[in-house]
Amino acid sequence: MRQLFDSIRNAGFRRGPSRLVAGIGGGIAAATGLNVWLVRLLVLLAFALPFVGVGLYLAIWALTPWQDGSIPLERVLTGR
């Protein structure tokens, strides 16, 4: 499990510092260079697809590191 979380951290993607809800849109915007509001609009439109929108967002939320490198799913599984 440790290898999986380390590889996620090494990918370089982090939740954006300009968070509105969970920072996923801000992180995508920072990684791609797109406008943060455009990314937020696209994420909102993805919610129109029931499982894909909400399910994918929750999965990304659980696996995306915070700015300090901690990953929510890893914290739950390790009890930290």
C-alpha cells in the first residue's frame, strides 16, 4: 500500500491552494494551467453524469494529496 501512496505523491499533483470545496478543481487548474473557474464549471457539469461525476470526484478526493503531502485515504487506512 505504501508504494501506491508514494507513487501518487510523486506524480506531483496536489489539491489547489485556492480551494472552494475540496481543492480538486484548483489542483487540476494549477496542473494544467487552465482557469480555475473553467475547471470548476467542467467539474460541476461532470456531476450531470450520475456515477461518473460524483463517484470519480469522491475517488479523486480520497486519493489526492493535500499541499503537505498527506492523502486522506492513507490517513484513514493507517489511522493517522
